[in-house]
Amino acid sequence: MGQGDGPTGTFGRATPLPAGMKLLLAAFLLTSFAVKLFVAWRFPNASYADVTMQYLEQAHRLLTGQGLVPWEYVVGARSWLTAGAIAPGMKLAALLGGGPDARILGAVAMCSLFSLSLIAPAFLWGWRFAGPVGAALCGAFGAYWFETVYYAGHPLQDSFGTYCLVPALYLAYPNGPATSLRRLLAAGILLGLATAFRMQLGPVAALAAIWVARTHPGRYLALGLGGVLGLGVLGPLDWATFGVPFNSIIQYVKYQGSTIGAAEGGKWGYVPWYNYPGWILGFYSGAFPLLFLTGLIGARRLPLLLAVFVVNVALLLFVEVKSPRYMYPGVPLVLTLCGIGMAELALRLWEGRVRTSLIAAGGILFVAVMSALLGAFSHFSSHWVLGRGIILATRAVNADPAACGLAIVPASAWWISGGYVSTDPRIPLYGAQASGPDAKAQSAAFNYAITTTETPDEPLPDLSALGYAPRGCYANGSRGPACVWFRPGTCTRGAAPPLAASLPNWLDVPAASGAGRPER
């Protein structure tokens, strides 16, 4: 195969995958799923409180009727799409007799299954433009890149939106704008679903539609009809769960405006615009020049993929709340371009002198090693440890058969706790304070307590005056450590209030919502 030629000798054209390439794609899918589950099990973390409180806890509440109710679910500003997507994995783990850790791993397994949708498009784009070497490199990026592995273990709207966006773009733009109306209809449905999961993806979905449809009314019709069908799932879902069609969009727009900005300015996520380029440089570190160069080479073949990433980041610059995860939907697209560019360079250097299979194998190994090094030693490495302490502390309490009650102290730390989803259901969960007129009486409800703080410079509550002794502290990344306290004796069930989500004072709480209390 000459440099610049596709597998058929015609650049960018698709041909049926040979048996060996089908086996390689299957290997990527199976090993990627295994790696993601292993990493989630071996390196538990809770970098984003949303993962626990907005999705895992809500899936647990959906299945058991018990869980904390954050303000987004009080007013319906967060749809049940993501929690519903992971609930089957949790249910299966429960049916198999699994405890809290197994049920959470079941949810991660569901998220990881969805994440496999990133691999085939990357693999096929690589195959179209650089043959076996391109498929191997792009497939490796889709299967093993550290960000992809990390987000597969974190059910978020951003990750599920990405799992719809990438295959949508392959359907609509395999080697340029697709012309099949059936294919475009399917692409439109996935673009609509991506927007339903993460409404901020709407602009890049519109960009993709315009880029592909251009001046062809039939293409707009197919993409538009598909988009309406995909986004339309929120109508009946929100109606069934909140009583108003598209309530999650209506309430999200209402509360993400000036209300929250004025009330919570200067808190989480309010950082300068240059944090986005800073995160990119920090995460990719010494590999950035190579990724930048090869990404530009690949962008000559599929410029829409680069445009989606750039436009997404450019729009994010103008949003006050910023987070690395908001960039993620464009990351697999840029990595695909890097895979194509690397394959072109590798073939230019070694084609005809080194067997193609060896170049492909070397490319897979190179991507895997580069990913592991960046994930472990770049600025991204802090993601793997943030929030780990609270998970280990909760596991330690769950492991004691004598545990008859657990308190989170202070109760205001509910949002960085493990919630009901992480706690053994035989152990009542309470919110308590270390001091105050009712502290001693309420301590009769629990024989275990976990103390933690949002930042490490905040003093940890001391429960020794209540008769508790420290059992050990667990590092929590950039948060305060999670410390386990224990007192001997039994528990008086109900002597303390159950752990509940506190609600902001600017919230328009529905009169009959029962907001702020855990549902049972």
C-alpha cells in the first residue's frame, strides 16, 4: 500500500475488513472493557461529586427508593437519562448478591460498555485513511487512552454525550459528508441523544449538521428528523419523572443563569479562561508536540473532527464554570486525527522496510505506554486519587459486622460523602455535628462516624469528647482526609436525623416536594 493510499488504493474509501482486522477490532473492544473495569476496581476515586450524588446515588434511589436528593432533582434540572443508563448494571449486581462496591462496579460496567462506542469509529476512520497501521493506532487511542479509561469509570453527562457524538460523526462524516439519507437519519438520532445527555453539545451537533448537509435540503431533513427523535426522548422521560415535558432543559437554563452565578461566584469551577489550554498542556505534557503535529496531519483528512474540538473548547471559554471534563467530547476526535497522522508518519519512515504488522503492533504498544505514562505522571494524575479516602473509609465501616450506624460529620459534607449508594444497607446513615447541645444525644444513633472536609486546610471535627476514638485516616487527594471514628456499644436507631442533602437558599423549592430529605 503506497503512502497516501487507502486499503483499496483509493484514499479514504471503505472496504470490508479482512478477518485479521475484525479480530483486532474485537481484541480492542474486549481488552478495553477489561482495562476499564480493572482500573475502576483498583483505583477507586470520586473526583467529581456529580458522579456519586447526581448519578450513582440517583440510580440507587431509582432501584431502592433510598438516597440523597440534591437540588437538581428537587426541581428537575437534571434528567434521569444517565442514572437510568447505569441502573441495569447496578440491578444485575444486586441480583447476584453483590454489596455496595459490586453495585457501583456494575454501574461502571454499564458506562464502560457504552464507552466502547468510541473504538469502532476511530478504528474505521484509521482503516479508511491509513490501512492496518491507521486502524491499529486509532483503535489503540480509542481503547486505551488514559482519559477514555478514566471517564469510562465515571458516569457523567459529558461521557455519555461523547459516546453518542463520536459514532454520530462517523455515520455522518466517514471520509467526507455522507449522502445516504438512512445513514444521516441514524447520525441525527445520535446527535440528538448526545444533546439530550449534555445539552451543551447542541452547538457542535449543529456545526456537524451544517458541515455535512451544506446546500442539500434532503440531508438537513434527515439529520433534523433524527435530531428531533434523539432529543425527543427527554419529552416523555421528563414528563414521567417531573411532570413537565423537557423540564430538565427548562430548569437547567433557568438555574444556570444569573441565579447560581450571583450566589456562588468564586466557588467551584469559577476559574480563568486560560485554564483550558493549561489543562491541555498539563495533561499531555511532553507528548503535546507529537500529538499537536500528528493531529494537524490527520486534520487534513477529517477537518470536521478538529473543528468540533476547537469550537467546543472556544464556547467553553465563555462559560464561567469550567472543568476538564467539559472538553472530553472532543478528545476522542482529536486522538483519532493523531492516530491517522502517526500512521502516515510511520508508513513514510518504515513502509517497505518493516512488515506492516510489526509497524501496527509497535504503534499499539507505543500508544498504550504513552497513555499509561501520561495518566500516571502528568497533571492528570491527581484525578486518580481525589476522593479515594471517603471510599476507603466507607468500605472500612461496611466491613465491620458490628457497625450499627454511620454518621457523616459535619452533615454539610454530605455532597463529598459516599452517600447511601456506598453504604451497606444494614447500616443507617446519619448527618451529625461534633459539638452542640444535641451532639451527645444524637451520637447514640451511630457507633461509627466519618469526618472529612472540602479542603485540607480546614480543621477536621474532633469526636473524642463524644466518646469516639480514631480508627484511621485515608488520604483524599486535594480534599481533607477522611477519618473513621468508632465507639464501642450499641446504637439507638433514629436518635439522630438521617443524612440529607442541604438545599441552596436561592432554590425555588416546589411546595410538596419534601425536598432535602432522603427518600426511603
